[in-house]
Amino acid sequence: PVTATSRMPSSVEKKKTKNKLSSIISHLFTTYLNSGMMNTRNYLQAKHSNGNSNIFSENDTTISIANKIDVAIHKDKIFKNKFLTVSEFSIHCNLPQYIISQLLTNYYSKSFNEFINDSRVEEAIRIRNSTEKLKYSIEIVGQICGFNSRSAFYNAFKRCTGLTPRQFLIENQKKENSLQFVEETKNILSGT
């Protein structure tokens, strides 16, 4: 029931709330992906279960390959090497280059360089979302993650996120501020 002290939210207020909640959900999903919980093996299983078929089937060999790539990216963080090549990556994973290239092309629809740069961007986002963010400028974060130039970092970041690193920081700060808004909104909606 509507009382004299309460009012129904306007359509503009509802739209703002919906947009903020959507941004928060997107941020949480990004955080999930960047936490390493969505690793290569999980991605391959999800992709395979959705009916995508190609030369790699869900078998022990594919899982073994996926695990080697996953370890190289998430544990060893080989992408931090500014001059990493597919040849060095294949040696590190003890896999032929063509297997790595086929897996990346067929499951991620990405070239080796796109895959490595995406991993670098994910690491940059992880650093900027952690307590380490206070230690480094945006450009230093790019260098730490393996980019050999500011322009390469900005281009890859924008391709992955649709935002420049600076725009991402501003949006991220807005999302952090909106977490308080969500709690307040939940309290209002629940009547507490």
C-alpha cells in the first residue's frame, strides 16, 4: 500500500536502478572470470556441452591440452613475458604449435596474440581490482602484465572491454559506489 510518506519510483528511477544492477551483475561476472574460476578446462566443457563440435572432442587428450594451457596462463602467468611467441609458449606447454593454434582458433575463435593479450588484460583488471591497485599507475600495470607499449595495452584493453583502462577505472569506481546503492535499494524494497 502507498502511504503519504512513500511513493512509487518513477520510470526514470526504475531505469537507473535497472542499469546500476545490470552493471553490478556484469562486474561480478567479470570478477568471476578474472578470478581464474572460469579456467580453460571449464570453458572447453561448457563450449562442448553447448553442441559446438570441431576437431577437438571432449576427451582426455583435449582436457590434458587445456590443462597445460590453463597452468601456463593462470599459474605460471607466462603472458607476462613481453616478447612471448607461440613457439616459446608451445615449448613451455610441451605441445606442438599447431595444436595450440587449433585449440585457440576452434574454442576461443582467437589468434594466439589475441588470446595472450586477453590474458594480459584480465590480469590488469585483477590487479586494478585488488589492493595492489594503489601501488601502480595504469601504464605500469600494463607493463607488469606483459604489454611492451602503452598503445598496445590501451588497444587490447579497449578491444576486450569496450573501454580504455582509464574509462574502466572510472566505471569500476562507479560500480563500487553503487554497491552501497544496491544495499539501500534492497532495504527500501524489503521495507527494512
